[in-house]
Amino acid sequence: MKEKNQENIERYIHNQMSDNDRNSFENEMKLDSELREEVQLQLNLHRVMSKQNELYDISPFNFNQEKDAVKELLKSEELKTTSEYIRKSTAAYKKRKKRFRFYKYAASIAATILLLITIKSTIYSGNINFYEEYADWNDLPSLVEKGANENSLITIEKLYNDKDYKAIVELKDGNTNDPYTLIYKGVASAQLNDIDSANRFFDLLINNDSLESSRGYWYKSLLLLKENKYEEAKKLLGFILKNKNNYNYNKAQEIYSKMK
């Protein structure tokens, strides 16, 4: 493509032409299909790239550390260079039959997918990793080590080690208000992805007024993080931070500090 044409395309896309120049350029496009296709492609790419800030602003992710990383990504030469590569590579298809349909849509779709995948993976991978990094459903109190005398408690721990989560939830015997029973039934429900039941058991644990009660806040926080409910998770973590003796106080503090 002529250097002059490329210069005019950039001026046209960025609204840097006078009214007369714009009208003249648009008339030229009507007569030159190749120029028209090139303008359409670059205009589509420009529209995609111009939506970077919009995509960023509407994101529910509000952790400063990851936000800064996204900002740097959007300003990076790497993303701009990749879009330029798409534009130049697609030009190779100009001489093929039915080039306009492919040329017009394929390049803009490729650029859109590239941008959305890049931004989405940068933003949301942080959320998922947040849960994966701190969620350890095997860090449960050992009932055998605690010298539990009730057969039901020993049975629950054995079932959990055997990953028979359904059997744990369905157990009817034993003290239903026992904090260890509530812990194991709540975590077993979480393992079964029965979030409502898990929260119900953890609420009972919180209200149990035992030394293990603060575990309920931690477990409920993990479930909220898994569901991307960050503000709600932050509130529960705040309860843990009220007392350094609460379960996983240090981990709660780490997560909370990243949410500011």
C-alpha cells in the first residue's frame, strides 16, 4: 500500500482530517475497493483497541495489585505489536477470492479474541488463583489425635479420608451441634459443590461458640472467593481479623491486604 494512503487511513481513523479531506477520502474509497477494505480492517482494529479502558472499567475485579498489572498490559508495546502483526498478516489474503468477507471479519474477530483473552486471563486468573492458593480442605482437625471417644466422629474422619463425602453429609447419628461434626459436614458439602448446605453447616459452626467457631468464617470466605463474591468475602475476613487467635488469622490478613 502506498505510504500516502496509509497516512490518510490513520488520519481518517483518528479524526484528524478536515471536512473537505474526509469527504475526498471517502469518495476515493468508493472507487477503490482495496483501499476500502484496508480502511475497514484498520477501523475495526482501532475500535477493538479503543475499548481497552472500557473493558477494564467494567470489570468487577478490584484488587489494586492485579489492576496495575492490567494497566501495564494495556499500555504495553507487545499488545500493540500483535495487533499490527494481525493487520499485516491479513493483508496476504487480499488477492484471494471472496477476500472482502474474510478480510473484513476475520481480522477484527482475531483482534477481538486476542484482546479479550489477554485481558480476561490477566484479570480473572488472579481471582481463581486467589481461591486455589488458600483453599486447603484437607487442613481439618484430626479427631483421632484429639482422642475423640464418639464412634461417629471417628467414622466421619475415616469417611473424609476415603473421600466419601456424601456418606458424611447423610450421617444421622451423633451430636449434630458438635463443632467437629459441623466442620466435616460443611467441608464435605463444599467438596460436593453443595454451597448452600456447606454455608448452613458453617453458620451453625459460627454460632456454636466453641474454640473452633472461627473456622466457619474462614470456610465461608473461601466459598465466596470461589464464587467471585469478593466484597462479601472481605467482610467475613474482617471478622477473623478482630482476634489474632482466630483460625487462619495470618492468611486472612494476607488476603485482606490484597483486597484494599
